[in-house]
Amino acid sequence: MSCVLGFDVGSKLTGVAVGNPFTASARALTTITVRDGEPDWQRIDALRKEWLPDTFIVGLPLTLDGGEQPASRAARRFADQLQKRYGLPVAFVDERHSSQDAAHRFAEARASGLKRRRDAAHIDAEAAAVIVERWLIESPAQPAIDH
């Protein structure tokens, strides 16, 4: 496995991160604009071409008790579109609390001088990195699920 691309799907922005299965680490890449429920597929095409991932990871937003919600359906729809468009496996990761984890990471990086206030626009990409790292740590030996 070369790398994975992960997504934190939102209604206005989708965060994107790349993950390395060998080091079980991920880094935030960018955010992609979502308009009328559709992501900027040209940007995703370019990222896929640049990174050549063999798996996609999509954060699945669940309620605190583990139930589905409208955002869950949007993430599942996006994952289905990814799989159909690129023919690559897609895995889901429970993304509960990933935004808080990303905000905490951002605050720590800002306190140490590594990030600036203007970098907060990329918090969704940081959340995608958290999602990818969770998958890498929790499922390293498991193949992604085709759906």
C-alpha cells in the first residue's frame, strides 16, 4: 500500500489529508469547496493524480450514541461517488470528536508558533488527518471495504 487519501466531508468544505500506512501517520493537505452538495471533483481528480492512493478513507459522522444522521448519509453518498469514479476501495472511520481533536492540535501548533490564526481555515483538513490516523492505527491489517 502506497498511501491513502482521507476526507472529512462537510456541507461547505471537505478536508483532505494523506496518510502513510508504513508510518501510521497523516498530514493535512487542503480543503475542497462543496457547492450545492457537490465537491469540486476537478480538485479531487488532481489530488488523486498527484498522490495515487490505493484507498480512500471517509469520516462517518455519527450521533453520540452511534446512530446515523443526515451528515452520515452525505458522507456515504460521497464515498459511493469516490468508489464509482475511481474504482478504489473506500473505508469509513467513525469521526466523532475528530473536529475537537483537530482544533486541539491546531491550538497546540499555534501556541508553539507552528501555525497562525489564518491557518484556521484548514481545520477541516486537520480533521481529515485525524480520521486517517485513526484508520491507520485501528485497521492497519484490514483491507478497505468495497461498497
